[in-house]
Amino acid sequence: MLANWDYMPTAEAYPKAKAAAAKALELDDQLAEACTSLAYASLLYDWDWRGSEERFRHAIELDPNYAAAHHFYSIYLMAAGCHAEAQAEIARALELDPLSLIINSVAWIYYDSREYDKALQQSERALDMDPPYTPPLLDPQHGLLARW
């Protein structure tokens, strides 16, 4: 996530994240958290779509109640154009962790599906939880603050 928010260069952050997740899986190959992290890095850094999907599915098999696995898998599904599946995964993540700000900041899943009313409602829900929290204010198309 450090690379996603420009706190660390991508070329530095993702290899470190992948190495840490791989080490965690060496220690315990049943860690859904490490599998999810590796899947996310595979998607965003390596552009390994097939491997990423397999890792996300495996993480969910390891721990079906791990909200972050459903959350990040929904991002994969959205990027793959599987809008109904993406919405189902994010709904599951919200069901598992309804107070997570980052999970509640998923309006762009609906935006990408051209469900603008749902996108707006989801952004407002996240902003109601924490008004100064930035992610719900981001315009998914331009990366600009777009609430007003």
C-alpha cells in the first residue's frame, strides 16, 4: 500500500512486499494474509493476472472470513471487467468488516460498473464514518478530489 499512496517508490515497495509475503508463506503456507498480499502485488506490480486470481482464490479458501482478501479480489474482478462478481466480493468484505474505512471506500467498484448512484451512496457512507478520510473523495477516473 505504500506504493499505492506514493509513500515509497513502486520499484522499491512491491519487491519488498513480495519478499515479505513469500517469507511469511515459507513459515506458514496457510496464511491468508500473506497470500492476499502476494496476490495484490502480483496484480499491480507484475501484471500476472492469472497468478493473482489464483492467489486471491486460494487466500479466500484459506480464510473465507478474511475481509481484505474479498476486498482486494474485488479490485481484481473490477479490473477484469467482472462487475457483478466484483460487487459480490466487496459486499462480502463489507459484511465481514462493516467498519473498515478502506473497504467502505470502494465507490469506484460501482463507478466502474456505471452504477453512479451506488457509487455516490458508498462514498457518502464512508465520509459519514470519517469526514476527513481522503479515499472516498477521489474521482476514480482522474484521481482528483471530486466531491464538490
